Amino acid sequence: MQTYDDLIDGVHAALDGEAGAALAERLRAQYRFALVDEFQDTDPRQWDIFRRVFAEPPATAALFLIGDPKQAIYGFRGGDVHTYLQARERAAEAPRLAHNFRSRPGLLRAIDALYANAGDRAFVDPRIRFEPVQAGSKRGDADYLLDGAPAPALTLHLIEADADGKPLKADDSRHAATLACVADIHRVLSAARQDRARVDGRPLRPGDIAVLVRSHREATRIQQALAAAAIPAVAAGRHSLFSTAEAHELRLLLLALLQPADEGRLRAALATVLLGESAAGIAAMEHDGERQRTHQERLLQWRERWQRGGVLAMLSDLCAEQAERLLALVDGERRLTNYLQLGELLQEAGTRSIGLHGLLDWLQARIAHADDGDETQLLRLESDAHRVQVITLHKSKGLEYPLVYLPFVGIDGGAPATDAHRIVHDGERRVLHWKIDKDAADWKAVGQQAAAEDAAEAARLLYVGLTRAEHALWIAGGALAGLPGSQLGPMLGDLERLAAHADIRIVEGGADALPPRLAPVREPALPPVRGVRRALSQDWWVYSFTQLAHAEAGHDTAAAATEDSGGAADEPPQAADEAVQDPAVAQDAFDPRFAGSRFGNVLHAALETTEFGAWSGWRPGDDAPAGQAGVIAAALRAEGYAEADIDDGVALLTALVGQTLTVALPEGGALHALGPGERRAEIEFHFAMQPTAVPALLRVLHAHGVVRGRHGFGARGRLEGLMTGKIDLTYLRDGRWYVLDYKSNRLPGYAAAQLEVAMRHSEYDLQALIYTVALHRWLRFRLGGGYDYARDFGGIRYLFCRGLDATRVPSPGVYAHVFAAELVHALDALFAGGDDAHAAMLARLGDRA
């Protein structure tokens, strides 16, 4: 496996190697311009690659570095803002982007006021400064209206101090900020319900709101608080599915299903949220045997459903049964999503036939090794509907939301540093320092530098959060833990100045409890269900000759419809009754390696890919023409023949292909004489069949001597859908069109009478008729009024390749036939128009038919 880091290391090492200069020269010759977007997230190795290839003499290419150092927030992934700053010192600065097209003008002015309070040290590193921008033409202050007037762009909610007038502790700060955040979201959504809060000309929706947090723990806190207020929210967290309570509950259920008679396991399963039996109900089982038997019977029913349909079917039924109760819970939708996701994973594991006990072992092993960092174990979003988005600041980069809430950016818990090592930048590169002596002066200096770099990254992360909003921003401040030392603290230093700002609204005080539950939105009345005006045909199918030929033998017609009818799929190992051997035909010795449909497929492939004209001078006993032995060998290898058998196979196929391409055809000439424009191999066709009654179809076929022994096609009363197939070769000679099929069947003899027996025995006459109708329809479509079947259709040719003798005219093994025009037209009309057309055709045929 190669990671992205491996790929970067590989290029870096190549440029350091002996051919590094040649590699750089090749790249410069290939790319005249190089543009690196999001360059603030690069690392020293990447910059070294671009610098050496595109920015150092004798480079003639132009290198453009596009980035914003204020958004360099991926230090934990290896992103290094110092690399950007070093590159910026070498580069000629291009004009900076001066307009913001995302946010309302009032919001831009409010953010300017925050950074004006913070001053030059807003980003800790003096090389990074806040750049005021002008509003673009996309947004206006009237895009977000509250009570008919432009809503405040920035709301600062100042949390009150405790009873002693001191700042709250960290956890109390998060609790207070959560209550205030949920209360404000409740306020604006309530106003939207009354059509008093409108965004872009429509009422505000929960999906217009994003709450940005720093950790997945904070995301869970906000989501649960929103759910308690009946505000729909969704959070994308990094939690393993197998560490959830639902995984443990499902384990208890599987234990009970494996031993339904075990009362302890039954009670444990009933106590889960999934089954939801009350404590009183479980206790009553002690004296109420009927209640216990009822629960055990339910377990047996679920076990049977599991064994018959799989664990996902059982769990889906169970969730559907319990859905009304589960969805009434605050986190019911989350729970249902987890149950069903677990069911899918268990179903997938069950495909390996590990049995009921094996599934339980698999689940228990996953629970024991749950990993929040494993992408395959992450929770699935419970909904993609319009909901409040709770997302981390890191994931929000590059995104935008109409309203953004930042409840926790002013809280700094001040956790003690316990790192055993630290990585800091020494001005040239990143350097790793180990803690040998915690009291050493150099370790303390490194700690101060690491703290400064962490503070600088926190300032950039705050900038990302402040600039995600389109219309309005909400921030919690006040008596929060660590606010003065946080990056938000300096921005709120001059509150009087902010209070006087026209675009900023300051709210003081806090919420003692969550707001009342938001009333559910009434869904609009559903329109009446439309009536069914047409019936779906249960007989519609995709048919082939193979399917029809096998239908009466109990063959699975559903499976046969998807079988390959090309090649040798329709060639039985023995297609004719035993007959007298024709002494004039030299039979090749039977070799089991080169028999059956596998070898038939090789023969068809060889005849499809060989060059016909190359065989014009071939005579029996000759080797394959130049270049054609390789074609034949490739056909053998494609079917998996061993190398030890290739030479023998080539020798046999050379004789068969040579005889096939040089044998005289009934109309004169041989296949080798056909030019590329006069033949087409493997024409695949699909033609439509309107509802056709099987008895009516058989009457037409029997009237013309086709499949006289057949009395039906399986259990189907009529055929409807598509007829499909693949014609081995279609060719044109002297203005007439022919259908040709190669057969590799081994027959007792290949005289005309024996071929007739073989054709009827394997029902090749039906196959030939289907091919004839297919080509007839195609020619009529392509040639229009200039086509006449009786004049332009030459007939069908079946070449039984093992019996051909090119030295004899006529040769054995050649079957030729042309179906009467009345039959082809009757069958065509029957398929095209159904029973009515058939009745009219029979009336025309009269007694002769």
C-alpha cells in the first residue's frame, strides 16, 4: 500500500537522486505553468518539490502559489504555515483578492470591528494580518430580514458570572453557552414559523443554520440539547459504530436469539431500548408464565426470520415494529440509524456463511476492538433532511452557511501540558524536542514557543469559523472560563465600541433551562393517490433460443434469459441419434481436451478474429497461413487452455478453420473470398415481441414443419418482451443476404439426411427461423421499400465444421435452407401485432397453411 505521504516522498527522493535534474527538466518541458491552490496547507517536502522544479534556475516555467495564511489550520496533518510564509518572502506578490461575495455587507463590517479590537496581534504571528475586504455584488443586507428589517449581522451573547461574580468553570461555561445557543436558534426558528425571519426571500429553515464546534464531544452536547428542544439537527462525528449502546444492545439480542429458553438472556434483551420492555413488565414475568411464553415465542419468530431472510431482514422488521416508540425518543432517529447500519454490516459478514454463533463472535470482536479512527466504523448520518448542521471548525473550512453559531470559541479550559515531546519551528524547519528534564530552561523555552504556535493556530481556526457565515453570526462571550486568554478575548475587549456598532447586537444574561419544545411542523396534506391505469405484464421477458429450447425440460427460464446464446452455448455434446457413419468423411480422433462447449467457444473466437482472405490458398494438411497461428493460439489461451495443449489445439483448429473458410457454399464461392465489407461477425440483435399466445405461435410453426414435436415453451401461456441472440456471421453475395452459423458438434455422420436429423433434434430449425426473422426485420428497416424477402434473402447456412471437406462439391457438413416467405411474414406479423395479426395471417394462408 502507498499513502499520499509515500507518493510525496517518492517524488522528493527522485529529485534528490542521480536523475533529479533530468526529471525536473522533463516536468518543466511538460508544464509551462504550475498553480498550487490552498498553498497555506502545504508542507516543506511539497514546497521543496515545486521550488526545485518550477522556481529555481534554469526554470522558465511560471509558478503561482494561491493561499490564505489566515486559514492554515491543518498543522495536525502536517500542514506548515511557516512554509507558506517562507515561500511568500521569495515570491512576487500578486494582487490580493479585495472582495467577499459570500457574506452580507453588514457581516463584513461587524467582523472588521472584531479584528479592529484585536489589533495587529490578532493572529499572534505579526507576519499574518487581517485584511479588510469589500462586499461583492452577490449579497445585500436585506437578504436576511427579521420582522421586516435587516437582521443584526453579529449577535454577542454575554454569559453572566456565577453568584460570586467570578467566571464560570469550563464545564459550566459549556453548559451555559449551550443553553444560550439553543435558545437563540429556537428564537429565530419560531420567528420563521410566523414568517418573521426570511432568508433570500423565503422563511428560514433549520438547514440554514450551522453550529461550529471544536470537538466531537462538543458536537454531541449541542445535538442532544437541540433534540431536547425538538429542533432537528445532525452531527457528523468520529465515533465508532461498535462503541455505541446500540451495538451492545444488539449483542444482547443475538445472545437471546441463540438460546430463547434462557430466562436471563431473555430479560437482558427485553431491557434494551430496542425492545423497550418496562422494568415492571420484566418483573411480572416471575409470576406470569403466559407473559414469559409470549416473549419467548417472539424470540423464536425473530430467530426463524433471521435464519430464513438474514439478520438484516430480522432487524428491519423489528425496527419497523418498534419505530413509533423509538422515534418518540429524543435520539430515536439516531438509534434507528445505528441499528440498521449494524444490521447491514452483520448481513455482509453473514455472506461468509459463518452461522448464527459466528455472527455473534464477529460482533463481539468488533465491539472489543472499536476504533473511532477507522473510517469503515464511523456512524452514518441519520438524515439528510433540512436540519441544523453541527460540524467541527476543521471540517467547515471551505463551506458556507446562512447562519453560523460559535458557542464555545471563547472557552479555554487551560489543560496542563503533559506532552513528552514537542515540535516547533526554528525559523528554517520543524524540529522535534524530547522532554528529558521538565525543569530545564531549554524545555521551558520550547514549551513557550509551542504554546505560541498553538495560540496562532487557534487564532486561524477562529478566523475560519468567523468567515463561514453568509448572513449572520452568533458568538457566546461574557464570564466564560479562560475567555481573556483565548483568541476571542482581545476581540471583545472594547465592548462599548462593539455595542455602538450598527451591525452588532449584544445580549446579556443567560438561559436557566432549555426552551420549550418547538412545535412540529405540520406536513402539507398529501394529494390523493393516483389510480393505476395500466397493468404491468407478468409475461414480459428477454427471450433467447437457448431459453426456449430448454423451457420444456424444466429449465429455469428466469436464469436462461440471461445465458449467453452466442458461441457454443447452444451446442450439445451429442446432437443427433446414432446413424450410419459416412465412410467418405474422415473423422478426427476424439480428444476430450478439444470437445464440448469450451472448445466450441474457441472455434467461434478463432473464426471471428482470423483474417478470411489469408486462407484463400490453404489446402488440407497445410499449416495455418502466416500470422494466423498466433490468432488461433490466442483464442485457446483466452479459454484457459494450458500451454502444453496449445500446439495440439492449433493443429486441430487449423484444419477446422481452413475447411470452414475454403469449403464451397451452395450459392458458390467460399467464405475466404468475402471482403470485409461483405460480412459482419457476431451481430447481436434484440427485436420486440408483442403479446403472442404460445398455442397460436405453435400452430404457425407446425404448419411449416418447424419444431413439430414441441407442445409448449415451459409454463408460459404467451411470450412478450424481447427476443435476443447473436448471429455468428451475416454476409452478402450477389445481392442476396445470408445467415450463417458455425457448429462444432460431433455427429455420427454429416450427410444431408443426417444433418436434417441433427437440425430437428437440437431444434436448430427454430434457431435458424429466429435468426431469419431478426435479419429480415433489420433489412426491412435499413433498406425500406427497396427490400423484398423472396428476392433479397438468400437463406441460412449451418456449417458443421468437423464434417466439412473442402475437396468435395457439395461437401458434407453443409446445411442450407430458406424459409418460405409466408412463414417469415406470418411470424413477423405475429410478433409485431399479437393474436389479431395472427388470425388475419391464418385467414390469408387458408387451408395451405
